[in-house]
Amino acid sequence: MKKTLLIGILLNTATFASEEGKNLHNQSCVACHVVQHNADFYTREDRRIVSLPKLGGQVSRCVSTLGLEWFPDEEKSVVDYLNNQYYKFK
């Protein structure tokens, strides 16, 4: 019973983080990465992001450049969203 409850809590937390990442991405990132480009921008063959650490670094650079003042957990939620949606790094 406890194991089932814990799994449910973890899944709900992951779902919330994914939704938070998606919302932050849609509010702050889409202006550069979808309007000027399209969704293929993230998955094109000549992309610069080739690993999860590079994805995290790029999100941090964008946050800093745009002055978004996100908390580290918000940056992580966007990294997780982008990785789950587009990159699929392990």
C-alpha cells in the first residue's frame, strides 16, 4: 500500500514538473524558438545540443540572457520538459 502511494505521489510530482516546464517554455522560450523557427528547431540534425548537460547549460544561458529570474527548479523543469518532448537524452 505504501509503495503504491509513493509511486502515485512521484508520478503526480513528475506530471506537475512537466506541466510547469511546458508552461514556462511556452511563456518565455517560444518567442525565439518556435516563431523564428519551428518545432523542428530542437530536433534538426545539425543542432548544437547533443547531451543533457549541454541542454541544461543552454537553458541557463537563455534564462540569464533574457533576465528571466527563474529558480533552479524552474530551469530544471524546462530542461526536463524539453528533454522529454524533443531530445530524449538518457
